[in-house]
Amino acid sequence: MKGVTLRTAHDNELEALVAIDDDASQLFVRAGLDIDIEQGHPFVVSEKQRWALAIQRGLALVAVDRCDTPIGFMVLGYVDGSPYLDQLAVLTGCMQQGIGSMLIHYAIAWSDHRPLWLTTYAHLPWNKAFYEKHGFVRLREEECGAQLRAILQEQQATLPDPTQRIAMVRHGT
């Protein structure tokens, strides 16, 4: 993690975020989850629009190397009036160096002692367990607010292995 810093994403970095996410998605492919959704699919279009809006609002952060090249990112927002971690991804070649933890610690601090919500896969070792390590707990869908349930339902309708999509929350301390 030496030389890695966090900064807000620049307006022209949306495609860099997409490229990082695409690269990180190779882990899913290796685990048998081919998340190959065509670029014009409403799910992909909606995701890019959320990320672009987060960039404009200063809610997209990138982890950059010494050359200021993005190597990881996260997108923050609000769901049901609470802080929400929309996405977190790190280039596969930069994983296991504490970059994801650096990003999640920032998100926790940003949530300012309020519950921080996210969705993820339950059965992949680098997802649920990573968030649990940082104080997140799994909740049943019926324990979530209406907006978060809608997000889960959209993911379950689009992404592979829909029964494994879950909501997690880290309660503020």
C-alpha cells in the first residue's frame, strides 16, 4: 500500500472506474459467476449514471498510485436516507495490499456514526467475509428499507446467482 493515496475522482475518470470494475470482475468469472452484461443493458446504464453523478457530487473516491493512476475506487451515496456503499473495486494486480481496507475505512468515517449499508454476494470468500471483518452484518431483505430492497431486487433480476445477493449494514458506533 506504500505510495497509495485516496482522492475524489475527477470528472473525466468514469471510464477508469468502469475499467477497474471490469478487471475486478475477473474474480467472479474465476469463481463461476460470469457477470457479462452488455453495455446497453439498463442495469449497466443505471450503474454508470449513478457513478457519474457520484463523481459530480464528490462521492466517488479513487485509490491512486504514485503516478496518480487510479487502481481502486468506491462509490458512495444514500439509500433510504442512510449512507450507502454502492461499489468498491480494486484492480486484481493490486489486491491483497490493503487498498480495499483503506477504501472501506474511509467509507466508515464518511458515514459519521450512522449505519452504512451495502449489497454483496454472500458465498464468495472475498465479499461477505471482507465486510464482516470491518464490522458489517448480514440482514434479511425484509429488514431493509424500500430503496435498498429495490436495489437488491434489481441485482437479483440481473446478476448471476441471485439467491446469493445480500444486504449488509455496519451500525454506527
